[in-house]
Amino acid sequence: MTVLGLRDIHRRFESGGQIARAVDGVDLVLSTGEIVGLVGESGCGKTTLSRIAVGLDQPDEGAVWLDDQPLLGSDGSVARSQRRRIQLVFQDAYGSFNPRRTIGDAVAMPLSRHGELQGDGRRQVAALLEQVGLEPELMDRHPHRLSGGQLQRASIARALALDPDILVCDEPVASLDVSVRAQILNLLMDLWRDRGLGILFVSHDLGVVRRIASRVAVMYLGRIVESGDNESIWASPRHPYTRSLAASNPSATGRWRESRDRSLLQGEPPSPFEIPPGCRFHPRCPIVVDRCRTEDPALRVVPPEIEVACHLAE
Ligand SMILES: Nc1ncnc2c1ncn2[C@@H]1O[C@H](COP(=O)(O)OP(=O)(O)O)[C@@H](O)[C@H]1O
Ligand code: SF4
Ligand SMILES: [Mg+2]
């Protein structure tokens, strides 16, 4: 079993003399064989965290571990033996392909980088394309000649080329037509089942996460505010932010649907340039109390084994 561990990750960006705390102290563990859903509004730091998880970006503080080894070497680059074990699937499949190179070239690239191309590599590429449900003939086409769904399949084939243990999928279906989303999700589920992959599935779409994740982590303004088993979280969310997400999701059930009006999110998503003091959710929280304005709630475990950062979780 491979375990990816993110430990106290911080990532800040400077812009116009101000600092954005895009990721502000995140711990997350993902093992092969499980799907962890990372949910939260746009701008909460999901992509930044995904890029750090695969070594495409370096944290300002904290570290990423694969089993008992740091992902990044002392020079800040990913060790070759580690690189192959964890791969990223991007939201924007079009943007992730070079328009001047064929699909076959793109899928073969990781193999040639790692010196694993056999001959011209066409047989390897054909096998990879078949695994993701694409006709091998597509390898000679350029990216613009594929549909969005085909291109996302090709990007998954490229991610699988080095036989990784873990896939980080950053909103892999968000830019696809609704009609092909289910197909790509099913493909990811099949790969997860057949290969025993670990998948970090990043999404702002609760419905999707709810359908496929084994565990869920809810992110708000650079922090994880609640995490736990998929069923438990949606059966009884403890954090007011998670309750708002649950209530605003069309497939919300039971009392979360009834309490929809009261729980719907108030106000604009805040900015990582100005994280509120105390509980970072307090300006939007429907049950805020005085203490929330000054005391930052730490993540703590409440029954049944849910981690939550809220003073009033009980
Ligand atoms: N390279 C960058 N330079 C400056 N700010 C950035 C950069 N990347 C992300 N940010 C900021 O960090 C925050 C989190 O962004 P992101 O990780 O893309 O969130 P999400 O994927 O959840 O929408 C946003 O406010 C975004 O503007
Ligand atoms: S700590 Fe206070 S402001 Fe934050 S979510 Fe809990 S009740 Fe709301
Ligand atoms: Mg994003």
C-alpha cells in the first residue's frame, strides 16, 4: 500500500504587495484503494493543494510524503523514482496538451522521459488508449480533433502511462458536457477498482463527490474544516459550512433540505488576502457566537470519527 501524506501545508502568493494565504495549514492522507473527495468553493485553494500534492509546486511550509520518503528532494524537484508514483489529471484537458503534437506523442512522453519506450512506443500507446476506452487510431490525431470527453480520456491515459499508485484529479469533469461527465466518472471508478489506485478527487460539485468518494475533506479558505467518512459527513454534517453545502446541493436529503433557507450560504466567498480573525467562516456563519470572532477553532474529532473545526460542533 502506498500512502500520500500532506503535512501542515502552507502556500502563500504575493500580489500587489499583499499576501494571499491560499493554503493555510492542511493535513491530508490518501492511501491506495481509496477515493478522497476534496470539496469547497472556487478559490478555496484546491488547485494549489493538488499541484503541491504531485510536486508541481512547492509549499512554503510543510511537506509531502510518499510512504516514508519526502516527495521533494533537497533541491526542490521530485525524485525520479517518486514522480512516476503520483500523477495529476487536469481540469482543462485542452490546455494540458501541446496543440502541435499528436495524442500519441503526448501519451508516449512520460514513457520516453523515463526511458521506458519500447521501439516507437505505438503498441504501448495503443494499449493505454484502449484502457481508457479510446480507439488506438486516435493516436495520430492532434488534440483539437478530439472531443472534450475523448481528450480527458487521453489525459487519463497519459497519467496512467507510468503505472502510478495515486491519481490527483483536479475537477476532471467540471469543463465537460453533462452528458459525458458520467462516462468519465465511470472510467475513473473502473480504474480505481481494477488497479487499486488511490484517487484524490477534487471538485466543487458535491453531488459527484458524494457519489464516488470513500472519504471527504471539506475545504474553506485554505483550510480543511471538516473531514470524515463520506456517508457520515452527509448524513450529519457538523460544520455549518458543510451544512450549507449539503443544503444547497440538489440531491440533499431529509432535514438538510428542510433547513435549506436557514443554511444557505450568506455573502460572498471571502478572499485569501484577508482571512477573517478567529474562525475564518464567522462572517458567513448562521450560528456565530462571540468567541468565534477571536478564537480560531482547531480540528478535533467528534463522534462518529468526524474531524471538524468549529467551536459548536456538538
Ligand atoms: N500563481 C498564483 N499567484 C497568485 N495567486 C494565486 C496563484 N494561484 C492561486 N492563487 C490564488 O490562490 C487562491 C486559491 O486558488 P486555487 O488553488 O486555484 O483555488 P481553487 O482551485 O479552489 O479554485 C485564489 O485566491 C487564487 O487567486
Ligand atoms: S466556530 Fe463559530 S463561526 Fe466558526 S463555524 Fe463554528 S459556530 Fe460558526
Ligand atoms: Mg481549481
